[in-house]
Amino acid sequence: NAGVTQTPKFQVLKTGQSMTLQCAQDMNHNSMYWYRQDPGMGLRLIYYSASEGTTDKGEVPNGYNVSRLNKREFSLRLESAAPSQTSVYFCASSRTGLNQPQHFGDGTRLSIL
Amino acid sequence: QQPVQSPQAVILREGEDAVINCSSSKALYSVHWYRQKHGEAPVFLMILLKGGEQKGHEKISASFNEKKQQSSLYLTASQLSYSGTYFCGTALGDNNDMRFGAGTRLTVKP
């Protein structure tokens, strides 16, 4: 029972390079999320997908794109990485609705030089 | 729009109690509480809904005051395993757009 799986776990990029972070869940959840976590800032929502085929911007979407490939998979793409995007990225999933807990993956630690 | 948590950090001895507060300047639909240990993913503790009752999870409980737009997390008879950073997340509308506080770092010492 894997839950939410993120790949890769670590990545170092150079400024201007592109990168796709992968996320897959095996809990048959409709909703999926991408967050970034910076020291002292808590979790900030980048994009979310309430259901397959829909995506919406969160608090900090600039510089990112997402794709809800199917019900299981939700990817996050950095088209032209910038040092300000150095962070830990978490993917999460949940059942539909506000009263549902979010289940987080182990995170991707991304450094951009 | 992010909720404000207080205190930022707290140090306890085993067996002591603590309260963590989460407040918002906007009306809330729900409040989520999560705990994160260093280097790990956040783990769900509980959810409080507008108009809902106080929730409990082992010796950890929480309340939601809709008028004050505030939620409080109560940790009683703390254990070493309670150490970590606690985050509250708030939903401002009937969608999945969540805002998290900056976190409260809790350290429980023997």
C-alpha cells in the first residue's frame, strides 16, 4: 500500500533548465495537490486538481504548470527553473470535499543553482 | 490570506499540556490540523468543520470558534512522540483551495 509516491526524491538543476516532478496515488482519490514548503513559510498551494480533467491555480502558481494525466497521476512542470524555486515540493491527494484529509507524499527536494 | 499560528515555538516536558492557536482574518469553512516531523511528510490529525463539534484524537483535541475565526489545538499529557511542527490549514470557500499557517514547532523533552 504505497499511498502517494513522488519521484524523484532529490534533484539539482541549473537555472533555466526544465523539470517535471511526478506524483501518483493508489487510493482512488479524486483530488490532488501540489505544495511547496520553504523554511518558516509553511505549505503553499501551487495548483490543485479537484477531479480528473480539471486543474486550478493555488496561492503561488507562477512559474509552474501541471497536468492531471489520469485519476492516479498529477505532474508538476518547471519550464525554466529559477533559484527562487529551490524548495521541498509535496504532492497530496484526498477524496472529494472539504471534510477529507489530505495524504502527502514524502516530498521532492529540489535545488536550483 | 494565510492563517496566523501562535506560538511559533514551544518547549515542554513530558506530561505537560500545550495549546496551539490558529486564526484567520476571513470567515472559515473548515480547519485542518497536521503534524510534520523533521524531514518527513505532514500527517493528518483532524478536521473541524463550520458548525461541527470539537474533535479528538488520542490525547490531542481541537476546537473551532466560527465567530472568532479561530481554531485551537490542545495537547494534553504530552509525550516525546508529540514533537514536531504543527500546521493548521484553512479553507476559505467550498473548494479545495487550502491556506496553511507557518507552523508551530513543538519540542517535548524527557
